[in-house]
Amino acid sequence: MSTGTPSPGDETSPSRAELEARVEELEETIADLEAEGGDGQPKMSIIATKGTLDMAYPPLILASTAAAFGYEVTVFHTFWGLDILHEERSKSLKLSSVGNPNMPVPNAVAALPGMDRMTTKMMEKRIADNDTATIKELIDTSLDMGVEFQACQMTLDLMDYDEDDFYDGVTTGVGAATAIQDMADADIQLLV
């Protein structure tokens, strides 16, 4: 019976010589990229489209962590994801209990008036109790580490947001073409 884990003598396990050849191949690829004028710094592009409390954390945590590992990081915020960068709106992001399969209540109960307020308060308490960074702290840390937060111009116009309402350091007026080019140039592209 197989455990699914290759043993040292298993045919599917690469040999030491094969691993060394692969490492050498990767080193040559990196050297070639650097010789072509690349700075060797890996790039990550994230698209943030959701503005609920639970969906604000993933792009911010991924961006700050990637920056800590030396990545050049850009996060393009569009539609409700723009609320993450809005100074006032980011302080009151909600957690929806309806349609969330991980909520410990059925949808019929989750749809009752006040349930979103209750689940949001429960999550905010959990964040505070665990000494988890706030949205503002993650944004400030990310900006300090060189992460570029971009605000979608079309969404700014659509939602009638004022560019002055965003955190200092946010790049406003960025279009989809710029975001697409950034993704094309990135080593890692994420849609959150």
C-alpha cells in the first residue's frame, strides 16, 4: 500500500544528480536574466476587488509579506476593494454572514437584521484579542516597505470618491491598462 510519499528508492524521486542539474539550470536562468538588464528583484501584482473586513486582510498580508521577502509589490484596488484604501470607509468594513459557508449560523438566521453588525463586532474582537494588525497598520507598514497601492480611476469616478479621501501614499488615477501591464511584468499575479 502506497502512502503517497515517495521513498528514497522510489522511481518518482529525482536523484541527487538530477536535483543538482536543476539547481544549475535555475542559476543559469537567473544569471541570463540579470545579464539582460533585469534587476533580479521578483515582482508581485495583486488585484483587490472586495471591500469586506474578511477580504481586506488577504491582499494586505500578502503584499506586506512579499515586500518583506524582497518583492516589488503593486496592489491595484478596484470596485469595493477601493474601500480598503479609503481612510474613513476602511475603519468600518463589514463582515457579511449571509452566503458565507464558514459562518456558524444558517443563512436564514444570518439574514436577520443586525446579524452583519454582530458578526463584524465578533471578528473585530477576535482581531483585537489576537493582537492582529489593523487595516490601517497593514497599509502603513506596506507603504513603508515600498508596496504601491493603486486606486482604479474608473472606480473613483463611478463611486464619486475624492482622491484626498485615501491614505497618504496611495497612487490614484490608475487605469486598467496600467494594471494589465503591471500584471504582465510580474512574476506572481493574484486576484483577491
